[in-house]
Amino acid sequence: MAHPADSARTGVADDHERAARRLLELTREMLDMGRVGDWVRFAQREEERQALSRTIFATPVPRAAAPLVADCIRRVLDLDQELITLAEAHRDQASRTMRDVQRGRQAADVYRRFSR
């Protein structure tokens, strides 16, 4: 019979693997968006990607998940090189868009806080 702690460890490993796969998926989406100049969605995905990265590394990666997580992270880092190149090529436009998205999110947060 499986020990409950084994099940919990497996769940944590699964969570890390899901998060790493999603991080890679987001990075690929961002690359597609950057290629077509969709900087609004690019910026939104980047915010989600940053939050997901923090989540992945908030706790130690379980040994069972380490190979998949490491592979996804390597692939993300490879794709990041192209993301950086795209963002640099369109820096001014991308920067304005990312600032606008952040301001909009901040305004929405303030509104939610004071509208209760």
C-alpha cells in the first residue's frame, strides 16, 4: 500500500512538471507573438511566465521531476535568446506596451481595492 507521503511527493513532482511544461508553452507562445508584433499579448504572457517561474522555484524541485523540469528550463533558455533578439529589435514598442499593460493592471487592482 502506498504511503500518503509518497502520494504527496508524487503530486508535488507532477505540479512541478506541469508548471515547467506550461512555462515552455508560454515561452513558445511569446515567441510567436513577438514574431507577429503582438506586444500586448506578449507582455501579458511575460507577466504570467514570471509568476510561473517564481512558483516553480519557490520550493525545491523533487528528484522525480528534475529531469523534465531541467529539460524544459534548458529549452526555455534557448528560446529566450530569440525572445531577447525580437524584443530588442522592437524595444520601444514592446516597452511602451508592457508599461501600458502594467499600468492597466495596477489601475484595475486599485479600483478593486476601493470599490468594495
